[in-house]
Amino acid sequence: MIHPHSGTAPASPVDGIFRALSDPTRRHVLERLSARPASVSELAAPYDMALPSFVAHLKVLETCGLVRSRKVGRVRTYQLASEQLKLAEDWLGKQRTLWERRLDRLDAFLLKTREEKPE
């Protein structure tokens, strides 16, 4: 449904996931977290950016539910929350099915058209 004031559809959880995945830094962080949980400083180490800028990436990932964090003492540790990736996977699967059906119908139409064409 289109929002009447903005002319766009309201944001859904999958929108936030794809927005988060659109950035290569965030995708790389997710790849690293798929191996094991890590602290902010461990995650930030390979990047040549100010810590607040890197933390903003973590916040985007956490806000859409792709990562979870916990703080023990002064150390905040992040871990992958892979169940949210299932939302993106499900959306992509539905799109794949939709387009496969459309292409199958197009193929059938083209075959029928070619068969009906007088020689």
C-alpha cells in the first residue's frame, strides 16, 4: 500500500535488511560475525575510519536485527542474528518464483506464436 503523503510504500523489516546489506562495510562485518562474535574494536580494526563512523554501521545492522550486541563491563560484543537474513532470503525466493513463472509464460507464448506463424 502506498503511503498517501510520501507516495511511497511504508517501510517493512525487509527494507531495513536490504538497506543494511547495500553497504560493503556492513556486508563484510556480517561475514566476519558469521565466524564468531567480536568486540567493536576487533570489528573496527581493519577499517580506516573514525570509530563513531564505524559504530554507525553497527547501529544500522543492529536496528534491522541482523546483529545483536551485549555489553560486559566496558566491552560491547556483537554477534550475528542470522534469523533476520531469512526474511531477505524469503523475499528473494518469492521474486525468483514470480520471475520464473513470468519467463515460463513468455516462453510458452513465443513457442505458440512461432508454431502459428505461416511458413
